[in-house]
Amino acid sequence: MIYNILMKVGVITRNKGKIEIVDYVFPKYKIEYEFIDKDYPEIQAATSKEIAEHTVIQASNELKIPMVREDASLYINALGFPGPFTAYLEKTVPPEKLLEILKPFKDRSGYFECAISFAQPGKKPVTFVEKYDIEVNESLIGDQVFIQPWDRFLKFKGETRTFAQYPHEERISVWAKYYERMAKYISSLE
């Protein structure tokens, strides 16, 4: 398929799931893209929005091309965290241990805050933030190939399936929503 390319952007990520979503969404909007395999210091901030915006501004100014960066934070209400420290906690606390920590709590609700930012060199970023209400399952369930360690016990509010139980295509379409918003915005620039 040949696309009439509207704009080329850099996408800052090494995350396999995010790469699949960009590959799923951006071509539909005729956005040419390249993945930027470079470490940018992640600031310690209170929100995913601040983290994504900081990185996208830095990268677009350095590389002199429009850039996109997504950041997601998981908030577990009973614990009051981890928020922007989700990646660190995932690396240091195995799923079984987190379920054990949550046992005494009745409140198993929380949410994902997902921010996607776009910046052109020397300009202010445009950011979209989505919130997905979730619940923490009481056990590990699911045999689908999962990307994040906690996929076997997280589920959308009111759902019976954990993230690990979603078929691949459905999983991508759920998480692609805010990427679609950004792609529509980028494609409207020309």
C-alpha cells in the first residue's frame, strides 16, 4: 500500500506494546514515523503528562524533528501509588507480591493515566490525557501473551477478563484510543 505522507515524526519508545500500537494507528493517518532508540532522562514528576511533555520537548529540540512520546501511570487507590513510578515498581515487585500486599484492602480500584505528547522543535507541546478505570483481580489469570508483568491481575472496571485474557487485536484497539486522538491532531496540521 502506498501512502501520501503528511508528516514525519519521531516516536520515543522501546516498548514493544507501544511500537505495535504506533504501527497500527499512524499509517491509517498517513503519518510517516521512525522509532527513536535513545535514552532520555525521565524526570521525577507527579503526572505522566509532565513526563511525556518534558521528554518530547527535549527530543524535538535536539533532533530537530517533530516528536511523540507516551507515558502511562498506574494508580492503585488503596495504596495511593505507584503513579509515575509504575515502571520501577513493576521491575522490583513481582505480581504475586503485589497481590499479597493488597490482600487486606477491600478497595481494589484504580486507574491508568495515559498521556501522549507531540512537539515540534521550538514549540509548545500538545498533549492528550486519557484515564482508564481499572480493578485489581484477586488472583493471576490469563494465558495470552502479555507485555507487562501485571497484565494477569489488572482488568478494566466492570470487566471479568484481565488484560492477559484479551485477544491481541482487541488489546491493541483498546489502548490505541489516545494514539488515535494524537494521530488525528498530527494529520490536521497539514
